[in-house]
Amino acid sequence: MNEIIRKNPFAVQTPEGMKAEDVIDLFVEVFSDFYHVPNPGHTFINGPRGSGKSMMFRYMLPDCQKLKLKKKINEIKYFSIYVPIKKTSINIADLGRLESHGNILVNEHLLTMFVAINCFKSFADYFDGFDGNEIKYVNLLKSFYNDDFISLVKFTGYTGEIASLEKQENIKSIFLKIHNVFNRIYHESLKYVRDLALSTDLSPYSGAICGYLDFLFPLLSKLKMLPLFPDSPIFLLIDDADNLNDTQKKVLNTWVSYRTSSEISLKISTQLNYNTFRTISGSTIDSPHDYSEVNIAAVYTSNKNKYRERVKEIVNKRLANAKINVDAEDFFPVHEKQEKRIREIYEKIKNEHPTKGKGNRPTDDAYRYATSEYIKKLLSGRSSHTYCYAGFKELVHISSGIIRLFLDPAAMMYSEMMAKDTSDDKVIDHIDPLVQNDVIREYSNQFMFQEFEKIKKDEETQNTGDQKHFLSKTDMLKNLILGMGGLFHKILISDRAERRVFSIALNDTPDEELSEVLNLGIQYGYLYESSISNKTKTGRSKLYILSRRLAAYFTLDPSSFAGYRHMNSSALKNALTNPQQFIKTMLKEKEEEPNQGSLFSVEELS
């Protein structure tokens, strides 16, 4: 096991840099939740940073599958190639000069070459030391090189050198020779684009032009027919596709529209900022005919029990690998005194239901109001204590369906416990509830302050338009979050029948400005989007759920699943500029309180 995992079982590593053995040790099977991903077919996999997309892709690569299944590489279920878009130079500013000068052709060519380079570098790595009849496979690959590869490359207009094969070639060396040709073509194209920036004229492009349907698809289709490969589609795992420019996204959508998934399946991950599903012809790709779609956050936000089971599996695996023989729930214990006091309030509300109940069942009232009444007492001045965010279930709720939001604070907690124990033979078998609380509060504050500053700086660097206008959008988002969180806190400590509110349901469609701010919140993980039946039961209302990572900042109960506040988009828009006035206005307005509990699972105190 990697040294960093031994030192801190919750340390998060970049999946791309992990050894196959470590991935197999740490990965928890999630494909029953996302069954489209490992099956043939084009799939968009959407989720915020840290939701597990890259780890899923890493597990799907041939070295992991070979190890997991204990089979030869040509016997695994599928052969995947990782294509990291974030680490690429294909989306460069100089491409803007091509708007009326081969824009689509050059962008598709660059994307095609980048994918091809990653494919053949991966083939060279994964088939290094292939276990099988080496001479037989080398001869087959030589035939592919001479009969298929060379003719396809010449068809693109490439006039550069193509190395001849030597007698002593092996599988890896042949793949590397193909890779080197693609690398030259790619960099010649980049040089042309960059030269445009230094010239006032648009000089003609005379290099090779490679597309998906006329080059990459036939090349890979021919190659996968060799017995080197499993009898299944090749999966192209295109990670962080949000980083493509708009033309390249349309090119990628066009590849999806070709429906070539029986031979080449595209698995495309996004961080919820993939802003177009149109092809280069202007038509749209549609689900389920062209592709399937997975939204990781939506699945785990709307099914907390399933998500909690996944987190528990992950934590137990990491603890076991660190030789800590403790169950996840015992490793992150609750604050006993607080739990005892909430239980007492719970029993009191239940017993007083015949005379003071609000019309629900005694256990329903007790569940709804116990934590609220406890927090009200803490805030009333009669207690010097604050609400303690601790316990495995509480931490799962706070992570809002994003595993990274559980592991990051857990790693900090573990480090804090290590620092407190100075003995040489220290064994951490639990995280003190007060340590959990301290870390969660700091983690929440950081999200509300430092993360917003990062967003403003990052977008200021990337934005080529009106920076001042964009910064105002970021400030509007911060105001919106302050307004929503502040309103939910006031509702929690009120005497309303429903106090467990963490969401806003819009009665109508937001205007362009509010939509931009809401989408920005979704992109950066401050909000999650869902839908719910509207008040008239004639359709669906958009539901915007506040990230529970902010529970500690606003003093909210993170297990508050069921509640939501209906309002018109014009009312919510007021929060963009004046969150305090928004809160006051919303508290004055009376709303018919809907029957809750249909969106999220409800767990009674037990």
C-alpha cells in the first residue's frame, strides 16, 4: 500500500497517479448505481469535482481490470483509454482566429490527434511484456502497421516521414512508432495555429487533416479486430470535457451522434459546465437514442441511504488497509451528551403530542422538532455550548453526495488526532467528536470565504470579456447563498410546522441573470439541482438544494432532507443583491406548507 495511505487512511490521491494495486484496494464498486458506464454505449458522466469520476475511470483502465479479474489483457471485459482534457493544449486562444478559416476542420483534427496520441501511448504501456505468443502478435501488428496504418495516415495528407519496421520490433515498439507519427502531426498543427498569432494574414494550412469518422474510427476498429484486444468495444474515457472550447464540444457531440458505440464507446465526464449538446451541423444529440447520461450528485443527493452505504464501504476499506480494525460508525462517534439531550427532547415532544402535537404522528413531530428545539436552546443564551457536528451519519450528510467532501475533512481530523497523541506507538481508533466539530466548522467557513475568493481569481484570469460583470455574478452567487442559508436557519429555529428546510422550489422559470447565477452555484458545488411536483400537481418545479457543507456556517441540521420553500423566481432574485432583505421578506410571507418527505429518505432517531 502506498506510504501516504498508511500514514493517513483518508488522504486523497490523484487517481491518475495511483498504482493499479492501490486502486483495487481502495475502489468501491459503484457501477450498480451507474450501470451505463461499464457497458457499451456513449455515456455522459456528470458530477462536481471530487464526486469520483476520475477514480471510476482509473478503475476501468486495463491494468486494473486485468488485476481485478485475474485475466490476460485480451480477456478483460473492455479496453479503456484515458484521455485527460484538462492536461491538453488543444483549447488555445489562438484558435479564435480560425472562426471563418477552417475552424471546425482544425478543431476536429486537433481533438482527433490528441485522442490518438493518448490511445497509442496507452497501447504501448499496457502491452509492454504482453503475456502470450509474442511472435504471432508482432506479425499481426506489423501487418496492421503496413497495410492499415500507413494507408490511413497518407490519406490524411501527411507527407512526413513514416519509419519502416525493423526485424527486431516488439509490440511496444510498433505502438510507439505509430504514437510518434501522431505526435509529429499534432505538433505541426499546433505550430500552424500559434504562428497565426504572429501574423496579420491567415496563411493556408497544408498539413494533415484527421477526423473521427474518416480516420480515428476506422483505425481503432481495424486494430481492435486483432486478438491482442478483448472482443468488445474500445472505451474512450474523455475526462473533464468542460475544458474543450465550444467548437470542440460540438465536434465531440458529433462523434456521439454517429452512434458507433458498438465499436468505439465514448465515456465523457463533465464538471456540470458542458454548455452545449449541439453538433457541428446545429442539430442536438438526444438521450437515450444517442447517449445515456449519469448525474452522480443527483443520484446520491436523492438517495442518501445508498450514498451512505457507499461511503461506509470506502471508509471501512481504508481503515482495513491501514490496519485499523474499527467500523466506520465507531471510528466517527457521535457527541454522546448532545445525542442524549436531543433524545430527551425527542421523548418529551412525543409524550406531549396528545395536547401539543401539530397533527402529525407523535414520532413524526418528535423527529421534525427535536434537533430544532435543541439548537434553539443553545442559541437562546441559556447555554455556553454550540451545536456539535459529529458522528458518521452527520459527516455523510455534510458531504452532500460527494465522496471528496467526506475524505478531505476526515484526513484533516485524522491529522489532528495524530498531532494530539505524541506517543511512539500511537494507534488512532476513533476521531474525537470535538475534533470532528472543529474541522467541519473550519471546512464550512473555508467554503464560504476562501473558495469564493478562488472562484473570483480563477474566473478573472480566464474571462476574456467584461471581468467586472463576471465578478458581480460571483458576488451575486455569494449573496444568494447567504440569503438561502440565512433563511433556512431562521426557519429551523422558528415555530413553523416544517422547519427542516434545505431547498428552494421555484414556481416559475428564472430569468437569464438568475439562471446564470444558479448555474454558477451548481458548477462550483454550492447548489444541487433537482425537481419536484409543483403546487398544482400539473408539472415539475425546479428545486435548488443548498450544499450541506455549509450547514455548520449557517447552523443548520444537515440531516434536514424533506423540507423545501416554494417561491417565485422574482423573490429569489432579490437575494442576489440584498440577502438580508430577502430573508426578512420571506419570513413575513406565509406559505402553504406542503406535505413533506417525498424527495428524500427520512430516518427517525433510533
